[in-house]
Amino acid sequence: MGHFHIPVIPPTTNKTIRFPNDVIEAVEHAITGKECTFSAFVIAAVRAALEDLENSETV
């Protein structure tokens, strides 16, 4: 049997940003029926974009 690890929630800070309505609608459509929140989707997308930037700068 595997060992249980208590998850660590990273510290967070609230930021207010404005999204164009079409982007909000596209994100909400993409996450419909999935176990994902708007915030979780945006965080994952930003992390992916940052990783792509980092990788393109090292080439």
C-alpha cells in the first residue's frame, strides 16, 4: 500500500485582471463538464506559457 502524503497548498495572492468576454466564454466552454475551475485553468495556461517562453529563450 502507498504512503499517504498530506498535500501542501502553495501560498496565493489575489490579483484582479480583466479578460475579454470572448476569452471568458472560451475558457468556460473548455472546462464545461470537467473537474476544473476557471482559476485552475488560467493558472495552468499561464504556467505553460511561461515554460514555453523559458524554453524558447534557451534555444
